[in-house]
Amino acid sequence: MKTLQKFGLGIFLTGLTLFCSLIFLGKYQLTHQEFDALIDEKGIKSDLFIANINSKVTDKVFLGPFEFSKRVITALEEANKVHRKKKEWNKVIWDKPHSFSYEVSKKAGKGMIPNNKGWFWFLTFGLGIIGSLLYIIPNLITLGPPGIKNNNIYFDSSTNRGFMGWSVFIFLVSFYVLLYFFPDYIVNWTYIVDPISQSISGNLASQWFLYGFLYCVVMTVMAIRMYIKYRNNKYQILRTTSVLFFQIVFAFLIPEILVRFEKPWYDFKNAFPLDYDFFFSWNLNSLISSGGFGLFILVWGIVLTLVIVPVMVYFFGKRWYCSWVCGCGGLAETLGDPYRHLSNKSIGAWKLERWLVHGVLAFAIVMTGFTLYTYFSGTSAILGIKTQSIQSTYGFLIGSVFAGVIGTGFYPIFGNRVWCRFGCPLAAYLGLVQRFKSRFRITTNGGQCISCGNCSTYCEMGIDVRAYAQKGQNIVRSSCVGCGVCSAVCPRGVLKLENGPVANRTHLPNFPLGNTLD
Amino acid sequence: MVSQAPIIIIGNGIAGITTARHIRKRSDIPILIISKESRYFFSRTALMYVYMGHLKWEHTQPYENHFWKKNRLDLCQETVTNIDPQAKTVKLSNGSILSYTSLVLATGSLPNKFGWPGENLKGVQGLYSKQDLENLEALSSSIKEAVVVGGGLIGIELAEMLHARGKKVTFLVREDSFWNTVIPESDSKMINRHIISHGIDLRLSTNLSEIIEDENGRAKAIRTDKNEIIPCQFVGLTVGVRPNIDFIKHTSIATNKGILVNKYLETSQTDIYAVGDCAEQQEPLPGRRPIEAVWYTGRMMGETLAKTLTGKKTAYQPGHWFNSAKFFDIEYQTYGLVAARPTKAEIHFHWENAEKNIGITIAFNKSTNEFLGINSFGIRLRHEIFDQFLTEKRSVFHVLEHLNDCNFDPEFFTSLGVEIVTKFNHEFNTNIRLKKKSWTRIFNNLITIK
């Protein structure tokens, strides 16, 4: 079995190595016809840019994306500089340089990789999936009978911030940096998922399709790991199935299918303010111009945030969203599960968390206020601050750096819920409801706590669960996402997540336990 | 003016620390806690998880390091060598002498040894203290095979620990079934099967005769009373614990097996008290043992004594017995008293699902049907409800009717109430109907303290 697992790991690493090496490979050659088509499509009016590309890029062969991208971007920046100076605003190309370069590269890729998309898919995704399953499935036997499977977690370099942990950290951070800021370097990755994208939406894959597809694949594979690890615990199994379902169907398939029917791309479960650009003018315009269906989305989005979310939190706690539905939560609970114990449990971290997460919520609300004011008043700035620049600051700092690079990239260092705990404005909103008006609590079972610390250690949100349990006190905390792992790892049956009468939420037993402080 | 002498607490385990915390909640008296074992309080019950790699050492500490200073609980990492009850002082191994206003002895336990040949060899130890854990960790890489002697709660934990780190474990149990001096036969048999299913070589009715030494003074094998030699590089001696009172025996404080205390936890000397594992009740409560070396009683004694020391003299009244443990993957909870070998007046009802490793045993009075206690394996039960059943002297029928209220398993777990009640009805020719879970009942009679 161990040999089989090593073999699986080998296959997985082969697939991963090939996947990474695709960044450096490939032939890029932009033909005249392709470039002309692009000029039409994008409505490019900069003669400078066109001349520059025609002399330095078109019909030339580039190996690897870097030089190609550099020439495109240089041409773009030089042209823009001149046009700006001359105030020829209609000639300026407003796209982000690397996004623009991505669109050019996507057309220019030639040769082996775009011609053998299926094969390259198999050699990267395919080998990765087969390898990881060969590594994970034997756990059914190697980990022993059903039960808590946390042996050796703190001896393993990948789960104890060792060399392997830091390597995964570097990989994940690099991935997110490329995805968000240098999409033109990962054009090859998008080629290999083109056939899948075309079969769903009819379009070629963008880097966001790639990300969505990869997200689903990673979650599925790691959900299988969860099913094996927690096979003694029905709550965990149902919860894992739920997040997986919502990711694949709601976040991935439905939006792509909407595109096929020429409707706006929309994830029905992604509630504002996590979905921070819902009220941005481009989105509102796109929804309003999509007729009845667009209006339905607009109403749904507002009702989801204002009614459905708080009412559900009242009845079930924020877990119904954070650990049963949410995509970020879904990745955290599957890919992130091996890192859940790395969250910081100190009081200092709790203080930071409260400032930061409510700060982001305030930021999101203020930004949306500005956005709507701008939208309805037609001005572009309030108090001299441009709405556009607030939006792009939020998008860069919160949407990309915090949620992506730090939120997921830092899994192996700070645990799997960094974003959900310190950054997610929706979690902050749900948390306020959970803390002040909800039937949800984690009940502490009388005096049975032995203060062992498993609950606190394995709390991904960094809640010091033990501090409550050893006092016989129920746990009511705004940050709790209700993953149920504290209850699962408790060796003495002390903790139970439940929804009950609000009046008895913070009940303390009235007989001597040695733990009731009066 | 000399500043006020502190309350000195010897021992920073659960009993000593609970005393200290509760005194501090009620008063500003200076407190000094002396312990050589570790600077900061840690959860002894969590030692096993450190060895198994579930936790790091710092996770066993329930309070952050700044907690002690913030709450003005002074810590001293030294050994107490003598106590002078007349002068009201304690002497430390570094020679210094400290005065106290009150002294709390919370010195805990020591692992038993019974004079076996080779019991002091390298590679032979118990598992009780931080140092035991460190010694085991230091030896760990050189252990391939291990023998654990003694079929109690620490024994099975040590077996699980060693097994988790890939050691081949042989488990010697004196009795003919695991822990059957405490739990009834059918419960015990279920645990036997579970131990074996994990690949532990369980030897029942087997005693240790001697530990055999290698050329370096380390254990290399053991010989059983059946004259069998089992090679091993580690021998875990887990044949119970005794109060850690060797340095108290030659003082004027009265001792027997432990430090003798009355119901107020007072020793024979004024202003000296004892709590936790080291305390021996002169008049134990009915059905209870004079020394109860468990986490929960240490905590309750600490809370009780803190009241006395802050001006509200309070007798130790631990309430109904409860306890818990975990046998590999099987969680165990008990409420009330279930005799290992029931007297004629006590009837046992046992139900189990062998495939899922779950089962319960309920004890009740033969003539009155009064519910006496429950052992539960692999099913979590609500403490408060059982406490209430026992206080109200409810009948076994009432308990069974309300099994769904009692269940504390995570949501979506299959409810086994129907199976259990059906079996009971069949065995005792009754017609009990299981009620649906009711929040009103669960909370109705429980008074909420804010």
C-alpha cells in the first residue's frame, strides 16, 4: 500500500512538473490576419501601436511567452505614452497591459500544445488526478479503522511548516500571482482546457475558466480525501458533499451555461459583499441590458444579501454559508483541511481579526455607497475621491491580494481560513448576525472537558474552543464557521453543534463541575 | 511592614490550578504556585496527543503564558522538600524557606511499581509526567517492539500512542478481560475486540514476571508469568498510580495512602489542605472511593477549596459520579454508578452494535426500577440530563423514553434510540415508547446561571 502511495505521488509530481513547465514552453506566432482580426475586435485606433507590433511581432516566431509578452506590452506602453501626451484619448488602449497581452497571446499560440490539447490535458490534469487518487485512496487501509486520523500531523514537514509546507506555499503564491497579474504567461494552461470550455459555454477558455475548472478538480480530489478521513462522521461527509455540489454546479457549470445562452455570467450563491463588484456600474448595466433575466439576477442578489443570508444565519448559524455553500470555504475545507491546525489561537490574533475583518466590511460598504452614488448621480467622484480608484484599490488589495494570494497561498503557513477569518466582508456580516441573533451554538457537555486542547488546535478559525469548554460554557462566537471539526476531534464527547432556543444559548450548568466561575 | 505571606499551592496540575484560579476570581490574596514539573500548567490528559503528533507541547497549555502574570499568580519552578506546619513555612530544594498563610497540597500521583526485577532499567517507565513524555520521545526512535503492562486507562492510552508511532505493541492485562474491575463483562469484551482489531497483541490473564536487561542496562525483553519471553525495547508500566506524598510522610500531616482530609479538604494540620489525586477522604461519600484520581474530581475539589479559602467554608460535594475515556476509537462516557459485577439488587441492560463499535449498559434497581447509572460506548450523552435523572431518582423506563433528549452525537448521526428501546422492551416485557427529542424538556428544568 505504501508503495502504491509512493507511486501515486510520483505520478502526481510528474503531472505537476509538466504543468509548471508549460509556462516556459510553446511557440507564439501572430499572423497578419490574426492581428487584423484583433484590431477589429478590440477597436484599436493607435496607428503607432499597430505599426510597432507589425514590425516587431507579427509573423515572427517566439519560443516561450516572455519575449512575446514583453514586446506587446512595450508597444502598448510606448503608444499610450505618446497618445496621452498628445491627449489623443480615443487612441489610448485602456486594457491592463498583461490582460491585453493575454488576449494577443491566446491568438498567437501555435504548434504542439494548441494542436494537442487533449494529450496535454491528460499529461497534466490527468496525471495529477490519477496520481493524487493513488496517493489518497490507500488511506482507507493505511490509516486504520474509522476514527480520528491526526497521527503525525506535527511531525510531517508538509503540515508543520517544514520544507514541504514552505514549498507548497511558494507554489500557491506563485500560482495566484500569475493568475491575477500575469495571465499572459499562463496561456498554455488555458489551451488545455479549451475543449472543456467550448463544450460548456461554447467559448475558448479564459484564465478564469481555467481557475474555475482547476478549483473544481482540486476540490473533488480533496473531497475524496475528506470522505476517507472523516468516514466515521456523517456531518463531515454531508458538509463536504454540499460544498462540492455548490462549487461545481453553482460556481462553475451554471454560470458557464448562462454564457452559452447569452446571459450574464452569474454565480447564484455568491452573495454581496463577498461578490464585491455586484453593484459596480458595468455589472448593473450588463444586468439591466439583459432583460427580464438580468433583472431577476439583480433582485435575487439583493434579496440574497438582505433577506436569505440573515434569516438562514438566524436558524442555522453562518455555517450554512461558510462551510456548506461558499466556494472559498469549500476550498478551505477540502484542499485546506490538512492545514487547519496552523491557525493562530492567541488573543492577539483575535484582536487583529476583529479589526481587520470588520474593517474590510466597512471598506466594502463605503465603496458600494460611493459606487451607487456615482451610478445614480452621474458624477465620477465624491469629496475629490474617484470611485474608480476606490474600486480598483479594493479589487487589487482585497479581491486579489487578500482573498487569493494570501487567502489561499498562505494555507501551509497560517492555516486554511486566513481570508475567511481576517478578510471576508460577508463572513463579518454573517458573524454579526450569528453573534447577536441566532439559534446556533456549540453546546458544551456539562463537566466532561479535560482541557486537552484538540478542539482549539484543530479550529481553523483560531477560536480557543477549550477556553469555553473547560468552563462548561457554550461557544457563541461570530467567527465560527461551523465546520464541526472541534466536535469531531474531541476525545470525550464534549462539543455539539446545534440550533436551539435562543434563550438558552449561553446556558451554564448549575451543579458543581469545578469549572463554573461565579 | 512585611507584605502578606501568600497562599502557597504545591503542584500546578488541574487541582492546584483550579484552586488558584477560583481564589483569584473571588479575592486578591497573593498566590504562589510551586511545581518542578513544568513552569506553566498543562493538561496531563493531553500528553498522549503530543507523542502521537496531534498536538505540540504548547497546545497542552490551556492558558497563554501572559495569563499568570496578568492574574497575579506567581509561579516557582522548584521542588518542595519539607513543610513546617508550626512555623507555617515550606522549604525548597534550593534551600530557601517560604512562609504561607494557607498551604494547599496538590501534588498529584506517581506511577506504581511492584518490585519487579528490572523495573528501573533504561527503557522502562510509566506515563504520567512531562518528563515521562520526554523520556519516551528520546527513546522512541530506538523502539521497534514495546510491551505495556497494566490494563487500565493509562495502559490503553500508552498502547495507542506506541501503536500510532508504528511500534509493535504487546499489551499485558492481569484480568481476564480489559478493565473488567470497573466496567461490566459485556462492555469489557467489546473493548477487547476493539483493541485486537487495531493490531495490538492483547494478552489477557497475563502478569509480568521480570524485565530482562541487555548489555547496556536497557530492557531487551520481558518474561511473563506464563514463562514466555517477549522481546521489546520499551516496557510501559501502567499498573495504576498512588498519591505523590513521599516528602509529606515525615511531616506531622496525617497520611494513609494519601493525605487524609475531612469533607472540607482540611488535613490534620491547621491551614493545610489537600486536593486532587493526593487527597484521601476520611469519610468518603456513599458509593465513592476515598481516593479518586481523576481530572474531574481534582477540578471540583479545587473549586470547593477556593470557596473555603476565600471565607465561605464549603464541604466537598462532587455530585453524581461521571467520567469519560477513549479506548482507541471508542469514546466512553459514564454517568451514575454501574457496578462491574452487579449485586442481586442491580439489573443491567446491555445493548450493542458490534459492527459499529457502539454499545450501552444501563444499571437499575431490581425492585424499584430506579435508574442507577449508564455506561456508553461510541454514543455521546448529555451530562446535564443524566445528572438530573439521577437527582430526581427517575426510573429506567423514564430514561429510555427520553433517550432522544439525552443523545449528544453530532447532527445527522443515526439515532439508535429505537433499536435500544426495542431490545429493552423485548427483554423486560415492557412497552416503552421512545419520545421525540424536545428542546423544551432538554432545557425546561435546567436553571440558567448567567
